Amino acid sequence: MFLTILHAKAESAGREVIAVDPRNTSRTCPECGHVSAENRPTQEKFHCVSCGHAAHTDTVGARNVLRAGLVRRKAQPA
């Protein structure tokens, strides 16, 4: 139900909804791509054990979701 409403709202606003797999989006480093549960020492903190990149987990997750959506968008035929 939610996705139906979301798609309708996006369409009426001239926007596009691209579904992406949310798994590991807040455990994957947006800088080096390293995936590890240890990258999230707390609920809010992200610190990559490979390259040292640090940020808020919401920011990391959002960047990774955006990147995945852009990849899927490019893969879709026009």
C-alpha cells in the first residue's frame, strides 16, 4: 500500500521511485566500499575499519542508497 501511494505521489510530482536493496547500506563505506559490521561501532556512528572514513550512519546509508539508485537507473532501458 505504501509503495503504491509513494509511486502515485512521485508520478504526480514528476519524480521517479527506484527501489534498491537496503541490505548493508549503513555498513558499507561510501568511500572505499568496504563492508563490515565493525564499521558501525554504535547505532549513530560509522567508522570504516579499512580506510578510516567517519560519518553519521544515516548519512552513510543515504549516500549508499543514492548510489545504488543511480546505478539501477542507468541500467534501465530508456
